[in-house]
Amino acid sequence: MVMKRFPLITLLLTILVLPSSPALEAKNLARNESETAIPGLSYGEVKNLPKPKTIFFGANIDNIIADAEKWKRRGIDAFFVDGVAREWSTDIWAADGKAWTIGASDETLQKAKEAAAICKKVGSETFLKIAFDHHLDWFDEITWQRANNNFRQFAIFAREAGFDGIALDIEYINKQYAYDWEGYDYSKYTRKDLVKKIEERATRILQVLYEEFPDMIFFTFPEQGLGMGAHIQKAWIEEAARQNAPGGIHYCTEYTYRHANINYMFGHIWGCQETFRRILSEKAWAYWLEKCSIVSGLWPFSSDDYRVYGPGIPFAELKQGLAATLMTSPRYNWIYGSYTQEQLIGRDLDKYDGDEDIHAHLEALAKKEMVTDKKWIRLAQELRAGVLRDYSKDFGVVPLPVIVGPKDDCNVDLVPVSSSMPVAKGPAYDRAWMSGLQIFNGEELNLKEQYGTRTDWMVIGPFPNDQAFSGHVTVYPPEKEIDLNGEYEGLDGTMVQWKEHHQQGALTSVDFKQIFTPTENVCAYAYGTVTSPEEKKVQLRIGTNDSGKMWVNGALVFDYPHDGRVTLDRNIIPCTLPKGTSRILIKVCNARLDWGFVFRITNEDGSPTKGLKFGLD
């Protein structure tokens, strides 16, 4: 259950004319600040900050039976039990290959009981892991009768096995959490109807689980911010509050996997708490503070392609990231370790051939040290207690709802403190949360018109970009000259020319995937002009997926050598537009999946600058 790693908002304080930046090595994109540990921190035991229990994701029943004691010595105190109930459509009594065995005669249940008993003996806990793995028709009654029956059986199984609770992963139907998912038919219902139905279905799931397993501890992951998936998690917390369920709801984070910088780790927990405070009822918020918690996650081994059987992050980042998960998690933290179970338990270490010291990583994971600096202990205590205040001066970041293309989803990201977003208050902050909550609740907004983004451009591409992102530093012909009648050699020797792109509809960003083929390991350019009747101080606001560059009148003003999302206002470049016409050239290089950019010109307060004329010639 792995989410693609994404960078956070970055404010680039540049001026209009900048010299070209030095060429980057065509090896890897630059690491983001959020992925780099702060130097100089002290680590050790913290007596007045009790350690949470560490849950391991990636072990099945056989692993647990064989190695529960070894896992305990490695610092693992609990398991999300995998390989039993894959997802909502699973018949759990058929997991042993004998669908007719139900209850005590079921072989999988017998093994589950054995695993749970072993764990209790060594002081560990077990939680049945299930998921949403296939799309759900929220309005289909027959589908939900079957799904709820399966959830009832999951609860019976977990209860009879002696498990401590249930974990439900909602990630795999992420496409359904976008309002414009192709499976939605708004001729039959509105967005608000859809939101209401999602919460209704989610509420019933938890009611069914509690009917059979009322004292279960319930986990949900991954975090959803203000995405539609958060309506599921909101409904669960609201229902748990109505029932005053003793086990609580525990919210597992994945952003914390590899963003090891302690400012961003702590800032993310602040953002999660702030989101719940705004979307929950007063009763549910009080219940959240009393019986629920955030469970920070870490992905210490393997890599995005799972073929690295060892450390997936440098030791300094492992140490700081682990410490942050331990400090911000009052009851549990968790480790994702699918495909590297053997290495994490200390076996098959010869499969790892990387440069990091695998033994040092394993020792750190077992030792579980926290940051001992008084500032971070105090901040961790506040976050654990759900204290909400302005932490921007402590962390240097502010949680803010942002619009992300190509579908204009609304996420809560961390914005570095700057002149445009100095603290968690003020008109810009309030407007962002107001719009985010309107989108979350199903209101239809014309964001393109509201924010004044530009989606009409001359475009050309694709050009080559290998996995090392050499395309980002390669100077292709559009960077040397703007000849709209020119023809150049692009990807695989294909000749490419400039063409007009006029995007219809209210989406804020330009989606290169709808313009060019192929769309992976490629680069493309967009060109346009802006005419100002007078000299104006403005801000150029841009977000690219992935890396990006921008030139104004031939001068490089923006260089973003990172993985990225098409996030509205992710990068802000103050500049002075001269009187007359200025030329704007944008380059975007992509690895895989989404590809495009969002661009607008604003005043210092973020409002669209009036009096400008945009053109393509």
C-alpha cells in the first residue's frame, strides 16, 4: 500500500532576471527539504514521552507464528495481519480453500488463533487488515448488502481469533475519490448527494463491525486530507463517537514514510489535527481527543520498485523519521515492510548490496530513540494531546488546503512560512480553508475563473527525458529560440512543431497527457505572452509535474529539479512585469503518471492581477 512520494509547497524567492543555474547531474532529481533530516539534533530515551507500540505491516499468519518473539526483539509490538482478508469482496471463510468450513472448523481461523495467542504471550497485538481493493458503487444496494455481510464476517473472524481489532485500508480505490471519476453519473445525483451516500455507506460499515466486535481497536489508512476519501474516515469517527466506542479510531499516515525532516513530520501531524477539527462535529472532536490518535508511519526499507532489500533512506533520515513517528504517536506508530520482512528481521541480508549500513538501520529500528531536545519534546507533547495553535514559527510550515491537478483535487499540504503565508491566520489562510471545505462538501466551484489560471498556450513536444531526468538539464531548441513556425527533432526522431492548445472547461491546469503521446520519460514546452499597460509588481505562481523551468523574456526565473505535483501556487516568484509584452516559456519534464502544469499571475495577496492581456503570438 504505497503512495507515490510527493514534494511539498516550496516558495522560491527570486527576481525577474536570474542567471542560468548550473547544470544538475543527470543522476537523480534534487531531494526536497522535507526529505532531508535537520542536522545537530540529539537522540536518546525520553522518560516523560511514553513510547507507542510499533505495528508492522507486511506479515502474514505464518510469519507471525514463526517469528513473533524475534519481531518483539526487533522492536515490533503489533501486526496488521496480511494475507487473510484481502478486501471488501473477500469471503474470509474461503481463505483456507474450503469455503464450506466456517467458524471453529476453519483452518485459517485456527492458525489465526494460534498467532494471536503467541502474540499475547510475548505482549504483542494483532489487527486484521482488510481493504477497499475494487471499485464500489455507492448507490447499488445489492453490492452493499454483500459488502456489509462480508464486513460482518471479518468482525466475527477477528473476534473469534482473539485479535485486538481491525485495520481498513481505503487507498486502492483512490480514483473514486475524485469528483470527476468516470464512474459517477451526475445526471442521477449531485455531488452533495454523492458525499451524503458515501458517508452513509461508511457509517453502516462501522455499525456492522461494532455489532460483532464492539470493543475492537479500529485503524484507517492512509490519510486523505480534504479528499473525498476523508468522508469515509469522518463518518467512522462520527459513528464511533455516537457509540462512545472504547477502542477509538486511529489514523495511520503514509506521508511520513520518507519525509524525514522533523519540521515536516511534526507539521503534517498538525495538519491532520487541524483538518479533523474543521470537518468533525463538536461531539466527534471531543471523542477524537479522548479516545483516538494519529499513527505515524515509516517506510524504512525497500524502494518504490520494491527491488531494494535494504535501507530505502539514508541513516540520518531513518533516525530522524523514526524518532518523529515515535514522538507524535501517543498509542501506536507503524512500519511498512512488505517484501523486506526477512531483512527487517535480520535474515537474508546478503540480498542487499547498497551503500548504507544495513546493520546500523536495524539497530536503530530496534532501539527506537527519540529526539531529546527540549523544544521537540514539548511540541510532541502538545501534538499528542491535540493542542491546536499556530505552530508555524515552531515548524516553519503551515498546513493549507491546495488545489492539485489534473483533476483539481483538494489536498492539505505544508506551505513554508514566507511573506505570502507568514502564519496560520489572515485572509489568505482563511480563504484557502473556506474553498477547501466547500470542495470537500460537494459544492461546485469554477476554480479556473476564481483563481485566474492560464490554460491557453502554444505547446511543443514531446522531447526525451530518461529515468535519470537528463531532459531537465538538456537544452532543447525551444530554449534557444522561439520560432513558432519551427520544426525540431523530438522523441525517437519524430519531428515536432508548435501547436495551439485551448483548454475547455473549468479545470485550472494544463494536462500534457491529453496533448502528447507518449507521456512517460518525456519533456514538453508551453509558450505564451502577457501584455501589461504599465510596469507592474506581480507574482508568477506555478506548479509542475514533475520537474519544471520557466523563462520570462529569455531569463530563467524558475528551476524546480524535483518530483512534483501540479499544485496551484506551489512556487511563487515575485517579479516586475515591464510595460508592454513579455514572453513566457515553461518546460515540464515527466517520469511517469501525471504530467502538466498550472500557472497564473497575481498580486501579492494572491488575487489575480487585473489589466493584463494574454496571447499566443
